[in-house]
Amino acid sequence: MENKISARVKAKAEKIVSKEKVRKEFETDKRIHFIVEGETEAHSVIFDKQRKKWECDCRFSSLKQGICSHILACKIKEKE
């Protein structure tokens, strides 16, 4: 379930990308794994190619069940 992305989340994602804190760890036929350096810890972001679904291990993503700044930063990085 994807909620509307807030301006705060967008701004935070852009900051993460501009500071080059997104790293693609590896890619398989089924998934892409990223590491995103957060403010206090690193987060694991996975894109499931088959289900076309993004997942992040951060608290915001699990509680809100929406797109966090880490997922959005990975999406931005993939488009570059």
C-alpha cells in the first residue's frame, strides 16, 4: 500500500542522494539490494523485480507501510 509521498520525505531522499549515501550492493534476476546510509544507521532496501515491490528495514517503512526516504532515494538513484 503506497501512500502519498510527503514533501519532507522527498526532501530527505534528495539529500540522501546528493550526499551519495545510496549504494547498490548487488543485483540478481529477481532482486536489487541497496544499502542506504541513514542519519543513525545503515538501512537495507530491496526491490523485488517479480512483484515490483520495494521494502526497507527502517521503522518508518514498517510502521507507515509506505514509501520512506530510503526507498525514494533508491528509486531516484536507479533513474540516474
